[in-house]
Amino acid sequence: MRGFVVRPAWLSLVLALILTIMAGTARAQQAPSGSAEHESKAGPVVRTYGPEGGYRTEVRSETEGTLGQEDRRQAALLAAQVFQHIDEAKRALDADDPKEARREVDKGREAVKAIRALLPKTNVHTRTTAPDGEVIYEDDRVVQDERIPLFEGMLHARTLAPILAARRDATQVAGVRVVESETISTQVTTDLAYVEAQLGKAAKALDDNKPDDASGALLLAQVQGVDFRYSREDTPLAEARDAIWLARRALEENNTTQANANLAIARQQLEIYRQSLPEDRRKDVTQMLAEVGQLERQLHQEGNRPPNQAERSRQSNAATEWWDRLNGWFKRHF
């Protein structure tokens, strides 16, 4: 049995799609002629292809672990840290400090390892038998979703600016237009497997005293390891999301003036976004507008008398929940 397998992102996505289809089909549809499938409660999903008496292939998959909202935020935060370490490593190489560069590369690899520990794993066993029952192919592997979102609003400037600069430099000669930071308003994701591979190449290059090769690998991690998906129509939604995050930070610091200022921005941008939607899709945004407005009124009424810690914590948690909802709305477009 093989250990953990890292493969190209396209293959991981294909396998993940296959597993999703299999799971959905196993629950919702009757098996087609020539195949059989079953699953035990909370157990593996099994699907068999091929006619009775002929060549048959069985695919058994079982997922270990789940990814809740808190773990999603951790993964996003750690992914942002990876790119900060990459940028610092490049700066160290530019300053002829390979020792510091290697330290930053190692830190980036540690962050990738931490992300992998958070992500659920799906064990996939494939076996093909001949008509006489002889096993002619068998394989075991572990699949993980390797595309991690970078949607932490507070990390935008520190994390994305160096990546955008690297992409502009890399595509300038080819004449490819790179999305400017102010138009990025939906999902930014990292290809974890690709970035991990480039960090490994950078580490080896530094061990071999090849700083130029190391710098090239780090540049590829920045240029090819991040995918920007954007829509100008989503700009108000992105502005609202970032304002909500800043309001949450202000609440944690007990700065009601700043929190109210950012809530007002969020409410204005949410209204703009709501007006851009068809009537039948405005309900959720209208509900959030009401909730944001209610918190604004509460903060205005506080005056010089701050609430107790429990109430402030409730307000901060409400802002976090709105932020999560807003990030979920981006995904509706794809």
C-alpha cells in the first residue's frame, strides 16, 4: 500500500469530482445495468463497474475527517502565511542571505504540513479482476482537496500585493493583462500541491548552493500557485466583506466608533449589491442588511457605557457569521 500521494491539481480535482458523483449517485439513484453499488451507514462508498462474468472494477472510497468553519479559517490563514514566507524568502535571496531564505522556505513547508493535517482525507481503493477472478490491477491512494481559499480580508495587502507584483512582472513580456488588486472581488485560491512542490525545489536548490534556481521556484509558486477569479459585478460584495471584517476587529478592540464606521460602509455596499440582484435573489441580502442595521443601532445607543464582555462577544460573533455568509455568496457565481 502506498503512502500519501501528491499529484497535479487537475487530477485531484477530477478524482474529487468522481468521488462526489459516486457518493451522490449511491444515495440518490438506482445502480445502472451492468454495475452494482452499496454503502454502509457512515462507512465507505463502493461502486462496481463491468458485467457479471466479465472484467470488473471496484472503487471503494472512505473519507476521514471533516472541515468546519473554524478549520476553513485556519486553512485560509495558514495558506496566507505560506505566501508571506515565500515573499520573505525571495527578499532574503535578493539580499544575498541564503541562510535566512532557507529558514523562510522551511517555515512555509511547515505551514503546508499544518494545512494538510487539517484537511479531510479520502482513501480510495481500486481493484480490477479478470473473468476468472484473478486480480489484474489494484491501487490504494489518499486524495485531498488541494485548493485553499485566500479570502482573509485583513491579509489582503500583505499577502496579495507581492503575488500580484510577481504576476505582473512575469507576464509583462507576453502582454497578458493581470487583474489589478482593486478589481479582485471574488475567490483567490492556492494550489497547495503545486506550491508545496516549488517550496521543495527551492529548498533543494538552496542546499545545492543555487540561489537563482531557488528564486525561480519561489517565483513560480507566486505566479502559478494562485488562481484569481473575479467579477466586477461583485465589487460591492467584496467591499462589504472587508468592511465587516474590519468592524469585527474594531469590536474586539472595543472601538465602537470605528466599528460603526465600517458597518455603515458594509451596509451601503450590501445595498448596492442587493440592487444588482434579481428580485428572487434579494432575500438573504435584505436579511443581512437588517441585522447589520440592528447592530449599528445598538452601538449608537451604547454611548459612553460599554456593554459587558458577553454582549461584546456576541456582537463580534455576529460579525464573524456575516463574514462567513458573504464568502459563501461568492461561490454562488461559479
